[in-house]
Amino acid sequence: MISYLMVGTNNLPRAIKYFDPLMESMKATKVYETEVSAGWGWGPDKPMFIVGLPNNQNRATVGNGSMVSFDVSSREKVDALHAKAIAMGGMNEGDPGLRGEHLYAAYFRDPDGNKFNFISYS
């Protein structure tokens, strides 16, 4: 089981401002916020999402081939969250739509360039 997923940022206040409304829309609660990272969760038995400054104090960089996927409840939720992510300064990496027979997904990058998607299997 995955405990948490973490992506790097070079501007923590901006990242928190970006992810707070997205996480809230997915019914995640901010579990903590420090000077170096913030984390949101869906409960003690679920993985947590964290954004933070690199521990080695070097510049955060995007992982080539890395992506975090958030499973949401419906195609409509995929559409709404993707639109919100883009409206708040994210970059579109793939419009919402079917990927195969049952997977509906939309891809985006946060302001730091980390790649994400919202998916629904409905």
C-alpha cells in the first residue's frame, strides 16, 4: 500500500494556494502545513498527497515520466477538476476524454511542471 506521494515545488506558498482548492474539491483535508511542505489526505487508511521543497535544498525538478493520478467519482468531476486546474495556472497536457473503453481522463501540469491526471473508471 502506498503511504503518500510527494511532488517538489520551488514556491511552497504558490503550490499550497494551487492545490488547496483542488484537494478540497476531491474531499481531501489538509493534514499539515510546515515551512517546507504541506499534505492532504482522505483518511488514516488512505494515501496522502504532499507538496514540498526538496530536502537537499537544490531546485525542485520535474520527474521525466513521473505522474500522479487522482481517481475521482465521475466524468463530470474529471471535467470540472481539469478546468479548475487549468484556470488556476496549470498547463493542459491532455483534454478530458476516453482513453480506451472505460477510462476517462484529463492531464495537466501544475505551475512547477509536475504532471498529474484526474481519472474516472465510470
